[in-house]
Amino acid sequence: MKVEQLYTGCLAQGAYYIESKGEAAIIDPLREVKPYIEKAARDGADIKYVLETHFHADFVSGHLDLAKATGASIVFGPNAQPKFDAHIAQDGEELKLGDVTIKVLHTPGHTMESTTYLLLDEQGREHAIFSGDTLFIGDVGRPDLAAKSDLTQEQLAGHLYDSLRNKIMTLPDEVVVYPAHGAGSACGKNMSKETHDTLGNQKKANYALRADMTREEFIKEVTDGLLPPPGYFPLNVMLNKEGYASIDQVMHQGLQALSPEAFEAAANETGALVLDTRKPQVFAKGFIPNAINIGIDGGFAPWVGALIPDIQQPILFVADEGREEEVVTRLARVGYDHAIGFLKGGFQSWVAAGKEVDTITSITATELEERYTQDNSIFIVDVRKPGEYEAEHLQAAHFAPLDYLNEHLAELPKDQTLYVHCAGGYRSMIAASILRARGYQHLVDIKGGYKAIAETSLPRTNFVCPSTQK
């Protein structure tokens, strides 16, 4: 028996590969399925099952393409109603895989079709659970993401309480917990950076598994402090439930190399969003006017999903040469299938063609301190998340979290210079590029973000302003 976790850091997502006696199962695969097929081929195994723990909201699964390429059966748990052929397993049903067994445990709560897969080894011993978004390391799945549910989040949390107590906590302490996500995912509130653990350790460390916790306490703690989910989540659920274009088709369409002239014409003709995926400080020194910067070397796909509201939006992109396929792949992971081409030769080809170029000023935290000393009325914009801001922030900062930047535009004056910072410089450049595209001409990005700012003597506070609570 072989069990491998295939973890993708930018999505904080774990897919799983199980192999026994020449048969393999893939749990919660990503959109690009070739790596799974190649892994099984190296093991001399046939992929028999594609197991889905639920209809994912934060990424588009590769279940359809993988089943089509291998002939594997797509398996969901009870209550799932996909618009394509799949095996809807019963609670307690056992699936044979070589010499091991995978038992279906229906664990509703995160969503009503949520299912945990229990792996029984060759001797029939309970070895591991693949818990999807039901149980994370340090947390449990949020109960407010079920698509078109007639149940309230409190009712779903009640179902989750029952699922955990009746189906999971009754298992032996040595069982390994393999969740679908880790720290950084929006599918939970307080996930650990660890990506697996024993159930026994989780019973001790996970607040939601406290033995003395009442149903009412559980519901209150699990639903408290939930931020609104990213706007693309319902759209990903729809794609996972109803189907989507083949990844090969998406890649072919997105990997059209366009000259500067063709790129500019396509932007004008289609109204495509121009997405610049280079590093923030490289972008600042020169970019196509109105381009939005979301760097590929960060939380690229989740930020695309959070900030580009129309999943059908045509996208033209700028990338470092050689990384074009990576961009299209990572867009497709969250359902952005409408990339229509990239700038051939990268940004340098745009410059060489004599096309218009824009820039954004970027200064150090020390320079910010000097300017504040000269004029303490300068307008500083903090675009971090609420928890980061509440932990500590500049006294002079105006809070406008990047996730909700459009909601704060009326508060940000266009006739003043805005000094924009985040934690390290990645998100602030995203924000600055969005503001520039909205007509803000007086923008200054702070290199190194709050990490660098904290090394200065600029006045700071951890006072929580009630108006910032969401």
C-alpha cells in the first residue's frame, strides 16, 4: 500500500494518491491531471477511482478530465447530485482497491454531501481518513459555503458537530488525518501549517474536538468570526457540479502568443482584462497602462478569484518568458478558463515596440518615515486582512483590506498621494495597480510592507476600530 499527499502551496490544497496491487485512487485532484496519470504509470497501476470529498468551492477539481483519460469511476458521497455520470456511494459502503479497502463515511456539515474516506489497510485496520473540508488540522470546515442550501449556517454547523462526534472521533487515536486544506485556505478560520496529524493529537489540540464541548458551544465557536467567502466560490461549486471545458482546450486557447500589436488589438476588441503576473517591484518599474498586477510567485490563484469578479472575463496576460503555461494552469485551477493569449516576448517586447508604459513609485519604509516626519497628515492605506490590522497597525493608517478594496474607493481621495502597504509588498502592488486602473494617479507603494515599517519608529497601535469589523 502506498499513500502520498500531493500538496499545492498556493492553494493550500492537498490531493491524495493511494495505490495497492496495481490499482490506484486519486482523492480531490487538481485540474491538471497529467501528473496523476504519470505517477500511476510509474507504479504500473491503473487509476480505478476518483474520489471527491464534496463539491469544492475554492478550486476546480480534475475529476472529469481524469475519469475521461483513465476510465476511472468518479465517486461522491450521499446527497451529491452532479450533472454527469458518477457513482453516488452509500454511507458505510466499502470500495475495494487492490488489497486495501476504502470505506465511505458520510460526514455532512461543511456541505450536505461532504464525505470522509476511511482507508483500511491489508489487515482491515483503520489506517487513515481523508477528511476533505470536514476536519482540518487545528480547525474544521466552515459551514456557510454549501451551494443553494436551505439550511442556515447554524444548522449546518449542527450537522458538522454530529458528523465529527459520531463518525470521526470514534475512530482510533492512531488514525492519520489527511485534510483537503492547510493554512492559507479560505475554507476554514484557523488551520495549522501542518498538513497531516494523528486523530489523537487533534482530539487534544483542535478546539472543535474538545470532548466536553456542547452542541451549542460548537455552533457558536465554528460560526463566530466568519468573513464573507470569496466571490468565486459559488462559481467553482457550479463548475465542479455541472462540468467544465477540458483542460487541454483551456491551455490551447490561453497559450496564444501575441505580438504587441495583436495583444493591443485583442484588448481593444474583446475588453479583456490585462493581467501582469511579474514580480511586484518589476511591475512597478514599467507596465501596460491599466494592467492589474497579481504576481505568479504569491497567492496567485486565490487573489485572482477574489479580485476578478467575472469568471467569464477574457484575460490577456503578461508573464516572464517560460512561465506562460504555469499562468494558464493556475488560472484554470480556480475556473478562470478564458485566458485568450499572452504577450509574446514578455514586457520587453512591448517596450521595444514603442508602446505606452506606466509606472508606480515605490519607496522604502525609511523613506515613508521621513515623509511622515515632515508631514504627519500623509494618507497611508493599509490593505492587509482584518486580523493583521487588528494585531498592530500604524496610527495614521486608513484600513482598506485588499479583498474589499472596491468597497473603500469612496474613502480614498484621488487628489492626495496614497501611500499603500501590506505585510510584505505583494498585496500592496496589487492594490496600487487596481487603484491606478481606477484613475488614481498619486500612488506610492511601500517596499517590504509592514514587516519593514515595524523596524521604523513610526507610531503604531493595536487598537481595534469597530468600523473595521466584518
